[in-house]
Amino acid sequence: MRSYGQYCSVAKALDVIGDRWTLLVVRELLLQGGCRYTDLLRGLPGIATNLLGDRLRELEANGLVRREAAPPPVAATLYHLTDAGSELKSVIGALGRFGARYMAEPSGDEEFRSHWLTFPVSELLEDAEPSGPPVVMEIRSGDRPAFIELSNGEMRTRSSAPRSPDLVLEGAAPLILGVLTRQLTVPAARGLGLHTEGSTAPLRRLRYLVQESSQETQV
């Protein structure tokens, strides 16, 4: 194991998780749960298959990842986070909150996977009307639909629809994230290509936690 050679807890942590791609492998295992190798490749566009293999072996050697031989019909090796690996959830969440400020101006050629919405939803937004009726929003962007559910004051993302959505947002990920965080009005987003179905009233339920903007406008 490469080491910074410093007797410091931060340096010790980076000895284990500081290599390129390592924390993104952890992100995928946090978001998707048990993953096949091919699941990880799909969730990590741009990684070389041999590099993914190296990172998984390093994480396993350091006690952060374990592998399981799943029985039929899966019949494949599944990778899971160990208890120690799962402790990195707060680290990934903090990085997500920090990185949100850099998402306002995407380069235009960046990959997007719909399940990555989980961290913006869980870390950057909350239900401003926790006593309100249940709401389901469908997000159509990336590789497959994702669903945001507001119920009993909790907000969660799902990969399958709990019921018919109250609102559908379809378009580029930056437009959808801009509307969800109320940094972009619905009319402005529509002008840039966002398509909506249903009432946009549920968007008023969302409170952006990173900054309470005084420039919010009615959606």
C-alpha cells in the first residue's frame, strides 16, 4: 500500500481511500448496494476495467469491500461494502455537499447516471411541508428513470415508481437539478429544453439546504 508516511489520521485515511476512482467505487456501492462487476462499470463511465479490478482488490484488502457468490438466477460475484466501508457514507455526503457549488456550470460533455441523484436529493434538499400529502416526482434523465418521493416528512429516491407520479421532469440533468434546487425557474428551464408533465406545485415543497436564495421565484 502506498503511504504518505505521516502519523496523522487524515493521512492514514488517504492512504486507504485517496487514490483516483476509489471513492467513486464506494459511491456506487453505497447507492446500488450489492453490485456485479458490470454494474460498477456502468456506474463508473470512464474507468478502465483493469483499474476497477485494482481498486476493488485494494478496498477488499483494506477491509472496506467484501465479495459474495450470489446463487442463481443471479449466479455472479457481488461486491458489498463492509461495516467499515459503510462508514464512508458521511464522507461521500460531505463531498456531495461541497461539490454542489461546482455543478451550476457543467462542461457539456459529462456523463450522468440517474441513480446519482440520490446524493443531491438526500444531502441538498428537504421537504419544507412535512405534514403535506405524499408526492411522487419522476425524473427522466440519464440511463433510466428515477423517482423522488415525499412522504411523512421524509424524502427518498427510488428506482421504481411507488405509484403514478404527480410530476414528471424530463431533460438534461443540469436543468432538472436547477429546478429542484429552485436556482432555475420552471419557465426558464422549459425555454432551455425541460419538459414537464403534471402540476409543478410539488416543487414548492423542496427546500435547498446549501443556500437559502433570496432570488427564489414562484414555480
